[in-house]
Amino acid sequence: MKKIDLENHFYDISSVEALQSRAKGDYPYWDKETNTIHWLEGIAMCQDKFYENLLDFANIRLKIMDELGIEKAVISLAPGIEALPPEESRIACKKANDALYKVMQEFPGRFLGSAILPILDVDAAVEELEHCVKDYGFVMWQTHSNYGAGIDPDQKKFWPVWKKVADLGIFAYLHPTVSHQPKFNEYGYAMAAPGLGFTIDTMGSIVRMILSGIFDEIPDLKVVLGHFGEALPFLMERMENRFSWLPNPKQKNKEQMGAYWGKNIFVTTSGNTSIPAFECTRAAIGIDSIMLGTDYPFEHMEECVGYLETCPMTEEEKEKLYYKNAEKLGLYL
Ligand code: GRE
Ligand code: ZN
């Protein structure tokens, strides 16, 4: 069965160099001696095992895609350069987007482009997004759950970028990044990042977006979350219940939280191989809102598809999850 992967990551060599050229102690920076990215003080991730796969398209990535029937993958740059100081970020993002466009041309029809934007300079971000979509045919904006301590994607200053996403008819992927909460950062990278901090930070950001009223103000805005919605499908009903019980004038959402699934908010399967988690997600938000995301190379494409093949789904449900829902989002195969 054909498939389209919405979460598949790369780094361009220029992105590596951008992080390597930063001073020690500026976060994030790349320590050349140990080949390690440091995200926050005390939070270091060894890139060794990912480095080659992030930069590769032809040797390993495409071969695995072919073996699994993944016809197309949306390629995005996961955390690193979007929230660098604006001047550094503008240059690094432009180089990464240009490099991705080259890859798309080199392998026609296999890779779809996701823009990375210098988000702290909103005007430059809007301009670069417009360029990537109109000139390069990119289909997505990859952004992250925070842009620094206390700088969150729901804040009004970032709305022009979200509005541009909707106006251009593309969608955004709200991808995790390292939480700034010390509570998650004391026990190392796994807890701070993919083990827990990623999910908590991203769930917090999408809930903030809903409460900010952004989906009511920009009704065509479409946001995709990885990891089966970062636990929101499991927790949403309780949240709705408590938000209704204790309303606050700052909550601007006109609908209950559940009303945004399938219209504004969608999820992918990335990084979770639990059958109960799949069943909960499908029961809570419906199969029409779930799409394939492998999170390669941080996770394994083979494991993701192998797991999905064991999930109890009808053929019709599989078709929706593997490609039909993505087609409806505008990713035509
Ligand atoms: C991810 O995309 O899931 C990811 C990163 C960086 C480190 C680990 C990880 O982007 O899982
Ligand atoms: Zn990812």
C-alpha cells in the first residue's frame, strides 16, 4: 500500500556548521570534539549515530522508503536553527531551505519540502515562507514547541506566520523541542527531550494555541502534531471538563477543545509503538485525523510501519492513515 511520511528529518551540512560556529555555552551549540549538540546547560545529546543518516538521502533513506512503500516523505529540519539569534537563524534557515529544494530536484517526486524559518524575526520568517511555498513548492512549515524560555508559539507576535501558513494553503507541524522546565532537565537528555520533556512541552503549546483562540481567528489554520498528538487525545476530555468548570477570561477558544480535531489539528504516528495508544487515539479523535509519521532517523521507519501493520485496522482505515488523509491535506500522490 502506498504511503506518505509526514515526519522525516534532515540536517544540511550548513545547519551543522551553523551550530558548530556558535560559542561554547551559547545554546544550542555543537561541540566538535565530542560531536555532541548541547541544548541547554547540562543537556547534551550525542549526534554520532544520527549524523550520517540526517545528511543522507540516496544511500539509506530512499532504500528504506522503497522497501516499505513510502512513496513520498515530507522532509523537515528538527530542532536546532529556527530560534537562533535572528541574524544567524536567517542565514542558516535560508541555506537549509535551499539545500532541501536541491534534494527535491535531485529525486523528483520523492521528497516534499518543509520550510524552517527564522522565527524570532517574524517579518523575515513570513518572507522566507512565502518564498519557499511559491518558488520551491514547499508544503509545510516545521516549527517547534518553544522558541526559548518563556517564548511560545501561541504568542500574538507570531500570529502573522500562522496566518501566512493558512493563507498559503499549507500546514504547520508543531514538533517538540527541549523543555525549559528545570523539572524535566535534571535527569539527562532522555527525560528532558524525547522521553518526556518533548511531549509535555508540545502538549502545553498546542493547548495554549487552542486557548489563545488562534483557530477561531484563523479558521483555515492546520497544525499537525507528532507522537499521536502528544497525549492530548488521552487527556483532552478531562482538560475540557476542567476548563469549563473553571473558565478564565483569557481563554478565547469559541469551541470545546475536541472540536478542532480533523478541522485544525491532526496527528501522526511518530515514535510510539503502543497498540493501546493507537486505539485510544483513534477512539478519541477518529482515524480521519491520524497520518503516517516515522520520525526517521531519530526512530526507525521499519519499526514504525511494522508496528502499524500489527495495529487492528481495516484496509480502509489503513489507506486513510497511510496516504488518503495526507492527500486531503493537499499532499497529492
Ligand atoms: C525527534 O525528532 O523526535 C528527535 C529530535 C532530536 C532528538 C531526538 C528525537 O528531533 O527523538
Ligand atoms: Zn521528529
